[in-house]
Amino acid sequence: DLKARLAKIIIGYTFDNTPVTAGDLKAEGAMAVLLKEALKPNLVQTLAHTPVLLHGGPYANIAHGCNTILATKFALKYADYVVTEAGFGADLGAEKFLDIKCPAAGISPSAVVIVATVRALKMHGGVKIDQLSKPNIKAVIAGLPNLEKHLDTIKNVYELPCTIAINRFPTDSDDEIETIQKRCAEYGVNVIVSNVWAEGGNGATALAHEVVRLAENHNGSYKKLYNGGSTVEEKLHQIVTKVYGGREVILTASAKTDLKLIAEIGLDHLPICVAKTQYSFSDDKKKLGRPTDFAITIRNFRVSAGAGFIVALSGTMMTMPGLPRHPASERIDLSSDGKISGLF
């Protein structure tokens, strides 16, 4: 599978727009040799000695946001329950997990955990970052429509059982959490407070029991957002209107040119991977909460032929990931006697 995917990578086009692939250069064998060890999932452990497979970490805003199929299937073979992350929210990681990874892997989730924070809801409710630590029930209520849209996507669009885990911060008030629980109860969803940051695994016992309950009572299937016979425009329309809650998709002239070429080389059947800001359901990071009646503008399309999807570039999104001014790696060091520091 690796060699087949490597061979499909498009490295350029001839003058008549015929794609030139790594396979045309007979380079897939050499590339596979370079990736021979990287192909193996990395087995590590948590502080509580729980086994974890680390393998592939693409961002969900610019890529598909999921770990490798190989790691997931390896975990499923050796564990009764496998927890895997789909980056950011239901509009990014979850959508791509369900529309790209699951069909490619032939798998289906048994339950979904939507992770939320009181701080994020207050931000979507209009509170500035430096004020998020202050109790503000009105802001929580104002921000709840954002969480409700994530919930609606999982529960009603994909028809999957789910629970909401509140990743509790020390500054969260009981009244704020109770407000979230009461609202979500109206949708028939349990809200579980997670204290894993402070208590480790013991802080998520209730969450684990709820996930097991949901998984054991699910039939193991979900509703697909689109099928392989849909056009690129139809797939995008489904994503924008049903998952993002938007009105329409606008393709620039450049995007239409890209799409014409993709159709000519016979790859327009591939699933769509939208590169979009993680801060908003729209392509404008300033539109917080649950915006409606908006359009998503696609400025270009790129084919990731080896991976097996089409990347749709929305708004001003760049696909080169960036780091903060002072990334965590600056604090990590190794002493002369082999001791590691700066990890925590």
C-alpha cells in the first residue's frame, strides 16, 4: 500500500497537462526504503503507563487531522477499546476522519467524545482572552450555539452517539459547568466533567464509563455525508451547508481552472480535504460563535494523489504550519548525564 501510494504522488505536469508521478520515475521503491522504519507505529506510554501509538500527526486545519490507518488498525487488533483523536472540532478533524479516513480504512467509530472548555465557550460568547478566567455565565450561554453546532453535526448529520467532555480548568465555576450540562441535556446528551489534567486517568473515570455505555449500545455504523459518485462541487456543498452551517460555496476562477485539470486527469472522484481556519465555522477567523448565512470561498485546489484526497484551499489559509514565537522545544534539553528536562 505504501509503495502504491508513493507511486501516485504527482511531482509535475507535461506540456499537455499529463501528470508526472513518482511511479513514472520508478522512484517508489527507493522512497519506500527511506520510509521503511518510519512506517512502523511508535509505541510509547502515558504517565499512568497506558500504551499509546504515535504515528502521523497532521493538523486538521491544513490536512486530514488523523493518525495513520496502520496505527489505528494495529491498536484495534490488540485492545478492547481504542481512543483516537481527530484534531480541532466537528467541522475539521471529525469531518475528515469520517469522510476520508474511515472510508479508506473500512472502519467506523462506536462513539464520539466532543471535548469542550468553559473558556472556549466564553470566547465564542464575546469575552476577550485576558478575561476568560473570570466567571461569566452570560458569556457561556452566548457561546453555547458554537458547541451546539458541533453536537448537531455529530448527532444529526453523521448520526453517531456522542458525549461532551468538559476539560476543566481551575478557574471554571460550578455554575458555568452546570449551565452547559443543562443546555446539552435538552439534546439528550450527557456532559461529563474531565479532570485528567489535574488527576490523570482517575479524573476521567466517569467519561470512560459513558463512552463504554455509548459504544456498547451502538450498531457500529454512521451516515455518510457524500458518496463516491458525487462531484467535487456537490461534496463541498454538503460539507459547507451541513457541517459548517454555511449558505454556499464560491469557487474563484483559479479554483475552477484547477478543478478542470483534476477532472481531466480523472481524480475528481477523490474525497475533499478542506484547508480552513480552526477558529470559525466559516473561512473568516473573526466570525466566532455560530455564524450563519455565510459563503466559503475556495481559491485553489491541490491533488494529494498519494494520500488519496483533494485539498480545497479556503479563504487565506496557508498549508505551511507555523510555531509560536517560543515553541515548547526551546525548553527541552538533555544534560551531559542523560537526563531530560523541560518536558513538563
